[in-house]
Amino acid sequence: MSAPWWSDDDELLVTLGTALREEREVPERFLEAGKAVFAWQSIDAELAALTFDSLVDAHPVAAAARAERATIRELTFASPKIKIHMQVTGTSLYGQIVPAQAGTIEVRTAEHAPQVVEVDEQGWFTVAPVPGGSFRLHCRTLSGTSALTDWLTV
């Protein structure tokens, strides 16, 4: 039988205490890597690219006829399987999934925990209040389609 690598119980307790202290003092880069792993939770989601933004894509004739900017901003994101149309007002974000189907929309921000809202059978959803700062939407339909928008600020 081989002898243990420590010579007495006190030495073992000191070694274990040192190991536990090191475990509690996790390096910051390890914590950042652990948080980054959560970004991979939506790796199977198709990216939904911004295809229309009323602030950018307004028709020149319509824009020239207006004296002031519209109070509703319209956005459209498209992935290979679905489109997400949204209207942003001062208080809420209204949207529809096309083709119409039920599911959930997860609103992700850097500052807060994700907010999940239901999408009805016609594809309609409402997010209130409008997220502050940058956010993105992760759409999951009951048919199994998953789409993730670009980050946006409204």
C-alpha cells in the first residue's frame, strides 16, 4: 500500500483550504467566458436581418411631403422562414409574425433579464414598455421556427 501524499491531517486541511480559496476567487476572464456561453443558447436560431426601417427607407416623395417625422417607426426583419413586422410608438412595440403563427417573443437587453411575451395565433404581439437602450428579439414559433433579430435601438 502506498503512503498518502500528505504527512498529516493538518497539512491536508491547509491544502484543502488553499484550494477552496482559489475556487472562490474565480478569474474575471472565466466569468466572462461563462456568460458568453449563454449566447450560444440561440445558435440554432436563424438570423433575421433588418430589411426595412422607416427612418432610413422612407420614400423620398413621401418624406418631402411631410413637415415633420412620423410618430410611428416601422421595422421589418426577415429570416428564411419568417418575417417580423413591428411598429414602435412612444409607449409600446406592436408586431406580427408572418406567416401568422403562435409562439413567443423574448426581448433581450444588455441591462435586464429577458422579457417573454406571447404571440397569438394570428402572429400578433405587444411589448410594453418599449425597451430602453439596445435590444434584440428572439422569436420562437410553435412550429419550431426560431429567429433572432439584429440589435437595435429605438
